[in-house]
Amino acid sequence: MATHKLRVFCTPFCPKCNELLAYLNKRKADFVSFDIDKDDNARKEVIKIVGNDDVESLDKLPIVVVGDKVLYGFNKKEIDTYLR
């Protein structure tokens, strides 16, 4: 299976976000990350995905988009299915 390009939406103060980014870097994954605190367009996109503008308090971060699939939080097993 080909490697998929992952889009990761996160914030720098989110421990799960930092853990995911470190894991993706370790795995040399093909991904791009967006800091929703600094990137207004990324924040707007996340609000559309989640359906709510209070993204941080929903405990959904990090949010990973792979094609039309949206993953919430950091689950290694789930992420690994898209890295193979």
C-alpha cells in the first residue's frame, strides 16, 4: 500500500499533538502539520471538520486528515494503518 499524505492539525501546547508529530517524524511519514493557533485558514478548516469553533476543549486534537478520512487524537495503531 502506498504511503498517504497526512494533514495534521494541532497546537504546540497539546501533549498528544507533540507525541504524534514526534512519532510521524520518527517513522519518516509523509505529512504536513498546521498550527491552528497561528494559521487562521487551518483553524477555519478544523472548525468545518469538527463542526464547532471550540476545538481545543473538545479533546479532539490532534486531528489527522487522510484523504476523506478524519482521525481524532493519537492512536498509533490507527495511524500505522495509513503509514504502511
